[in-house]
Amino acid sequence: MNNEVCKTIREALQQASLLFTERGIANPRLNAEVLLQHLFGWSKAKLLAEEREPFPPDKWELFQAWVERRLSGEPLQYIVGVQEFYGRDFRVTPAVLIPRPETEILVEEILKRRLWWKEQRPVVDGDPGQQYAQDPAAEARPVVADIGTGSGAIAVTLALEWPEADVLAADISPDAIRMARENAQRLGAQVRFLQGDLVEPLLETGVRLDVLVSNPPYIPSREIAGLAVEVREHEPRLALDGGEDGLEPYRRITQALPSLMREQGPALVGFEVGIQQARRVAEMIERHWPGAKTDVVKDLQGIERVVLAWKNESGPACFP
């Protein structure tokens, strides 16, 4: 950017928008507006109302630095440090994948089944091996786990939207666990965090789940190099790379379902998947979790984005 401080906020907005346009950054004006909103701590309405005001000289250097970072391809969310998910702001850093709108579909589909789970849950008295058997008061509290939690967006949202649930979240990255824990504390969610590779920390606890949710890495290794620079060079590869065909995390998780999911009563599994992966993931579930029924949910672009699987004794009236 020009080292000379712009006279007005509007001039700064226009200059940044032009630079983003020249660099081929999508939604250039929106990017400039978001940077200015976070710079001043303003809403968009206030930014537009104050755009003719003088640009504060003491903030020019920081704004220049932010614009240069965006021009280099760094995601906007990492620069401002937040991403909205399900109506809440989640802190994000390069240690975690930026939550996507598509993942809200997975959360929404799980939340739709809250009433189904409660209606199908049998009385636990005399139910050997079930952790609720000694605590009838806990009968209606499902145990929910989010595998590969990253920023904690899924786990924290489920904990806040389904307060009756006991939510666990696992991730292999210590930095991701710290970020997710910070988001949970800041948003007031009760989540238990476990560090480890995919299903391993859950298997170690011996917990039996009512609901398992996961948005694991699903990009085939060979396709990483072809991703947009914002993703390829800035988001953690650990959260992107799903192995040779992108399906390795699903293989490991589905193979463990008989050991993870509750044996009696309703049980529900939800995965976010990549393009053209849904049917293969559904087949894995059906092969490794005998008796499960599956369904696929499309996103707003018509892409098969979420795979659901469930078991219960009397049949789920609200499925698919």
C-alpha cells in the first residue's frame, strides 16, 4: 500500500479494495471492509456511517500490514483472528482449519435428531455395561464426541445447542486442543477435551457414545498442491490431508464404531465428506457397523456433503 496515510476511511477502503482486485482476491471490497471493521472494532453499519471521517494515523501501519498479509494469500480469518460459525465468533489461528459454512449442515442435521434420540432412549435400569445404569438421573444425557475438533466449532456448538448432552472433543494437535478449549471457555460451553489421533483417545477412555460427529481430513494427498494458496500454504496440512484417496480417516473411524458406539438404544453417527466421497463412506459404515442405516444430505450447491448413520430398536420415525 501507499505509505502515505489516507485522508479518510473511505479512501483507505477504496485503496485496499483496488489492491485486492488487482491481485485477483475474491470479494475485494468485502475483504477491505472486514479488515477495517476489525481494525476499529465497528459493525459494518458503523463503518459505512463513519467512512468520511479522517483515518487515524496511529492505525495506518497496522492496516497496511494486514492488507499486505491478505495480498500474500493469508486467509482473512487468520488476520482478524475469528470466523463466525452457527452465529458465534470462534477464534482461529493457523493451528486450526477455518470452519466452513458446509460444516453447519452437519451440526444442523445432528441437532434435528435431538428429540428422536430422547424418544428412542430406553430405560437404563438393569442395562448391564451401560454407564448410566448407576445414575438414573443421567438417563436422558447423551454422550456426544467430536473427532478432529480443530477450533472446537462443532463440539462447542453442540454443547451450547444441546445442553443436556455430555460432549467430548478429540484432536491430535496440542495447539488445536488449546484453541478449542479457549473457544469453549470464552463461549461458556462445557466440553471435555482429549488429545490423540482420531479414535484412539476415545478408545482409551472406554466411553460408549450415543452420538459421534466428525469432519476429518478428506483431501487426497495428491490434490493438496492444487488447492487455493489460502488453503495450501496457510491452513494446517494435518487438518486437510486424508491420505492417498482422502478416505483413510473414515476407514479408521468406521472400523472402530462397534467399540465406540453404545450397544443398546439409539446411536447416531454424522460425517462431513468431500466431493464424491459420500457413497463410499456410507458403504464403510454399513460394512463395519452391521445393522446401521445410512442417509446422505446435500449442501446448498447440491453436493453430497453429510453422511448420517443410525441404529435403534424401534425405527427412527424422523429419519431420513
